[in-house]
Amino acid sequence: MTQRPIDIVIVGLSLSSSWGNGHATTYRALIRGLQRLGHRVLFLERDVPWYAANRDLPDPDFCDLRLYADLTELAERHRGAIADADAVIFGSYVPEGVAALDIVLEAARGPVAFYDIDTPVTLAKLSRGDEEYLARRQIPAVDLYLSFTGGPLLQRLTGDFGARRSMALYCAVDETRYRPTGDAPVWDLGYLGTYSDDRQPTLERLLIEPARRLPHRRFVVAGPQYPDAIAWPPNVDRIDHLPPSEHAAFYGRQRHTLNVTRADMIAAGWSPSVRLFEAAACGTPIVSDVWDGLTDLLPDGEAIVLALDAADVVAVIEAGDDDARRARAERARAIVLGEHTGTARAAQLVEALSALRQAHSNLAKVG
């Protein structure tokens, strides 16, 4: 490392619990990468009962995690750390996020970035006046808008919403925890993800319907909050919650894994999910729904197979070409390990924050 270590405060939805959210695994990969590069992170998480009851990382060894009970504790107990930080990152979906971000903006002396892990959702909410965790007036107030979504949406952030700077900071995979495990395949196609109304039609089309057409094949869906009313075919296994420590083995037991994207992310494009990168890093062949920007990351036919309907999925499963399947998996793994690891993403973030810190320093000298 050539830069001096920097101290970063992150106020985020959750680091301690991956239950029902994709934020925790994203923050874990990023912060582990920052630690490998020699930087220090204090993560501030609101102590809420639904995560308190499902903590799978209560005491991380790669950063300082502190829970706060309410806005008063955030403002009074952690004001000093926020003020002294070289940079502060404030994440999407933080409870009482508007008021909490106001506290951060008032206290911070270094640059403040907003890290939106849900950018299309956020902008859709703001467009209809829903300011659940971010107010429109706060976008020009932050120094940098980091977005999980890239592509044309970055121009919307600056042109339509007044962001001073916008930059894609995609999710990333923790390369030390997601790798081939050598497990023997059990399922022909699997899916890992929390239930959502807008993903369910795609899951129905690209996994449940193929399971009905292929009763001699085995399928699996892992994730919480699926309604009891769903009629799972008998050859679809269900796993309610799978902790991150078991993800790599889960991917290893699938001949193919399915990537399903939320409707807002498909509409925006350029929104890779962390599950996409995790599966690739584990060397599991990927079948995905279709959205703009995906093949810029993973070329169709070389590193991934795109599927529009059940017939496409059935054809992939029944193809029986193991050499082609393994070649796609190896190509995807090479791309992800080269460009989308936590360490690679941390290096991107540090470069951006260092530029902001230099700009702050120059302004201070002028003042």
C-alpha cells in the first residue's frame, strides 16, 4: 500500500445480520477489502429487533462495529468519531435515514458519501415523494453519490437530482470466502434470494416451471419470507435461511445457479447483484434473466447463459455438455476475481475518497 491508512465511518443498514437483506454481505466484502489495504473502519448500525434476533456476525474481526439505539445516541455518542473520520459513508435504507444523515452532515468535517445499494428503488421512491431514508434535498449536500447501479442512471443522479458527483460502486464478492468447495452437485438448478413480489414471476418462469417440465431433475430455492401459499413442485427443495458461511458450499452443490433481478434493477440496467458475483467466484455456471449492462460484465455464451423463458432454462439443463458448462464457469470466475472482489472494490473506493479529501484540503487552504 502506498497511501497512508485512512479512517472511515460507515453508517449502514446492517453489518451484523444478513437476515433478509443483501446489505450485510456487501459491506462485509468491502470492509474486509479495506482492511486488507490497511484502512480502518468504524461501522455504526441501528440496533433493531429483527436483526438482533438473527445476528450471524455480531463481533467482526475486520472492523469496529458499534450499535446505536436511536438518533440521540448516534448524535451524542458517535459525533466525535464522525467528526474525526477522514471520510464518512452513509448507506441506503438506514432506519430514520433522513434525520440520521442530517446528523452526519452536520457533524462531519471530512467528505461525506451516500452509498446507495438500492439506487433504482431510491430514485423511484423520491420521484413519488417517498423520502423513507433519503430526502431529495440531501443529494446535493453529500460530496459523492456512490451507486450500486451504473450506466445512464449516473447521469440522472447529477442532471435530475443535483448530485455533485456520482460514481458506480457495484457490489463485490469476498474472494476469501467464496470459492469452489469441491462439493458434489446435488441440484441441477438452484436459487438463493429473499422473497420479493417483483422477483417471484421470474422465479416462477425460470425455475418453478422448468421444475414442472423436468420432474427427473432436482431444484432448490434458499431464502426467507416465501409465502406459504406458493405451490412448490415436489422436486424443488426449500431452505429457509442460509447463513453466508454456507453459501459457497450451497453454490458448489448446484450444476447451474439462477440469477434473478428485481424489476427496478432490470429497468435501470447495470445493476449486478452480489449473488451474481458470489456464484461466479464459486465456479458455479450461471443462468440469468436479461437486463442492459449484464453482458458488459459477463459475456453471454462465454461466461453466462441468458434465459428469457422456461424453454431456455430447460435447454441449458438438458444440454449435457459439461465441458461447455465448466468453460463458462471458469471464464466468469476469472472475470469476477479480476474485477469484482472486495479488495478491488475497496481500492476503487479509497481512490475516490482520497480525491475528495484532497479537494476538501484545497478548499480549506483557500478559506
